[in-house]
Amino acid sequence: MQKLKFARFLMLVCCFAAVHAGWCQEPSGEISPMAQVGAEGLTFWQMIRYGGLTMFFIGLLSVFACLLVIYQALTLSSDKILQPGMVRRVYALINQGKISEAEEYCKRHSGPVAAVLHAGLRRVGKEHKSIVEAMETVGSREAESLRERNRLLADIATIAPMLGLFGTVVGLIGAFNVIAFDVSIVRPIMLASQVSKALITTAAGLVVGIPSMAFYYYFRSVLQKHLSAIEILALEFSEWISSLRVQEIEEPQQ
């Protein structure tokens, strides 16, 4: 949870820095790069450079989004979340009457399923309601942790277009300043360059925001599927261990 809070703090710092950098930009007296562009238009790197400092912070968000997508793709697989091998081992230990060993085995493993099973094993011999409540409490905490990590993609999908919109506003302000303060004649090149800057940052924000939102919904559906499977597993496991007789718990089966 502390890492997630730090990640969100970094995104907020990027936003404030982008806003400050955008407003503190001084108008340049040099000829706009747009005047030097040929018929083929701006190249990709020219668009990034000409988008201003806002593009730098949108780029940071895009890198962060890519890392999150890769991390989610690696950690939300069925083997990582449902841990079928670990579950089979726990069932085997319980069938042998080794409850304490099964509990220690779950404790040594990380992951939502291991945490849920460990919570149930700690209450073996108690009422079924007590076992279910313990497993539900731990399961809710683990599920919220997984959802919180995925929400970072939704945060990026919201912040990136907003930064693009901010760049749009700054660009349009610069364009209207050309009209307002050049009383002799409106310079078309300067006016067009400021509008172009506005459109570049808007497009960049959408390029980052749209895929981030798409991946957020995709991973949310995958996560919901895994959480449903964990819920079914926890229900079956709680019913099974609550039905164990005291002899089965204390004495290994021959």
C-alpha cells in the first residue's frame, strides 16, 4: 500500500510540475520551428519537442503506464493469483492430518490464495461462521490491494488527457496573445504554431490516456474473474475444514 501511495504522489508531483512549467514558459522571440517545416510536416520527434514541457510529463506518464501494464500482465496470470500448485499441496497436507504444517506452508507463500487459506487454517476446530469471517476479512483486504494497483492505470488515463488539455489551453493563450499584442498585423506563422502546439499536447494526452483506460478495463475483468474463483475456493475450503473431526485434526490419517 505504501508503494501505491508513493506512485500516486509521484503522479501528483508530475502534474504540478507540468502546470508550473507551462505557465512559467516565456514567449520566445525566435522564429517558430513551424516556419522551417517542409511540405511533409513535423516529424515525430519534432512534435514531441515542439509540444513543450507538458509533453515531457505526458511522456513520463506513458513510461509509467507501460511499466504498469507489463507488471499487471506478469502478475495477474492464473498461476500467480490462483496458485494451483500451492493449493494442491495444502490439501495433501490436510489429508495427512498435518494442519500445522499446512498453516506454515501457507505462511511461507505470498499471494491472495495463500493468505486466505492461512486465515482459515488458523481457525481450524472453530465454528464454520468464525472460519468464514476470518477468510472473508483477509480476502477483502487482498482483493482491495489488487484493485488499488490496477486503479493506477485509471489514474493515468484521467491525468494524461488533463495534462494534454492544459497544454491546449497554454497554446491557445499564446495564439490569442499574438492577435492581442501585435497591433500592426497578425503573423500567421506564429498563430498557427501556437495552435499546433495546443493540438499536439491534446493528441499526446489522448494517446496515453486511451490505451491506459483500455488496459484498466481489461485487467479489471481478468481480476474479477480471478477473485470469483478465489471466492468459490474459499467457500469450499471453509466448509471442508469446518467439517473435519477433532480426531482428523489431531491424528494423521493412516
